[in-house]
Amino acid sequence: MKIDILSLFPAMFEGVFGESILKKAAEKGAVTYTVTDFRQFSNNKHNSVDDYPYGGGAGMVLKPEPIFRAVQHLTEQTVSSPRVILMCPQGERFTQKKAEELSKEDHLIFICGHYEGYDERIRENLITDEISIGDFVLTGGELGAMVVTDSVVRLLPEVLGNDESAVKDSFSSGLLEHPHYTRPADYEGMKVPEVLLSGNHAKIDDWRMKESLRRTYMRRPDLLDEIELSDQQLKWLKEFKNNIE
């Protein structure tokens, strides 16, 4: 996968792309990152990329020319059609399902805005996706682009040490992930559930599935409206509700 970032602050990405899983993914050849300062595509002597909004109002708006020219430059260097992603608080709420969708692409271009917003012609004529990482406003799109990139890259084949890890992550199945435990089995009287020490993998799988459902019901019950539960899961769910009542 090729990931291009258009940002006025490229240095923000150095630490993120140079550490942990994102660094290892690049070293394995699973992904390449390029961060471009789109100010260099400005068409005026001051290299300005923003201007006052027509009609008045507070703040400055990103001009269309630098971003259109930057995206054109990046797409001229690739044979595949990239997904051009606008990081924007008005965009689609980012989910694990969206991460899985984007992980199947060959080329992603992220546009990180600043100031009051984008010239609407960018949104209407250039991009393929608008993404928001939550119902809040950040100074710019950089942090959001980092979050989406991390979520997508870890899904690429062989990036994680164990490919099964990504499959069992919270939200991948529609449910939150079950609790985890490691050694020691007894820490100052706080014990690991006996079933996990039993060696009975069928019982362990059932326990994990049940606890995953329990955690989802207790913390994010809204997620249960979006998935089809098995008969066994419905029985467990009834049990949880009865215990609370």
C-alpha cells in the first residue's frame, strides 16, 4: 500500500511513522509513507494556502488551487486510482469496518486541513471519502490521519506478528473484545478465572465469547443493534439482563 499525506506540518508525522507497528510495516515493505507540504503547490509569491471566506465570517478557508494541484501531482505518479480522503469533523464517523474497507486499497491520499475549513469545491470535486474520528474538533487533520493510518496499516497482511490478532480485535466481530489475563495466575489474591487455566479450549472459547458479549452489553449496548446474535448469545444476553434486574 502507498499512503500519501498532504499536510502543512509534515514534521508531525515523523515520530508516528518511525516507531512501533507503522515503522515495522514499512520495513517489511507492506506500506510506504510520503508526507507532502501542499504549501509548495501554492500559485502565489507568498505561498499562502488560505484566504478570507466569501460572504464574510470568522477564520480563514483553505484555497482550492494548492490541494487540487498536489493531488494531481500524486495521482500522476501512480497507476491505480487512489482513495482521496478528507479529514473533516463533518465526515463519516470512522469505524473498524471502514478501516477494513480501506485496508484493501493500493493507494490512499489523506488531506489534512487547518483554519476554518476547506473551499467547498475540494469536497465536491476532488475527494472520494470524508472521515471524522469523532464528534469533536481538532486543530487540524493530522492527528486524525495518524489514527486512520494506524488502524488501516495494522490490518495489512503479515504486519502484525499474529494475523489472528486483528481478526479478534474489539469491533472486528461487532463486539468488544473479551478480558485478557497473563502470569501470575494469582497476584496478591486477585486470581485468573479457572476456566482459562483448564486447558479445555472449547470451554475457553465459550467463556471468551460470553465475556465479549457481556462487556459489550455493559459498555456499548448500542453495538448490539447492529449485529445478528446467535441463539446462545441471545440466551446469555437474557441472563445478563435478568442479573441486573
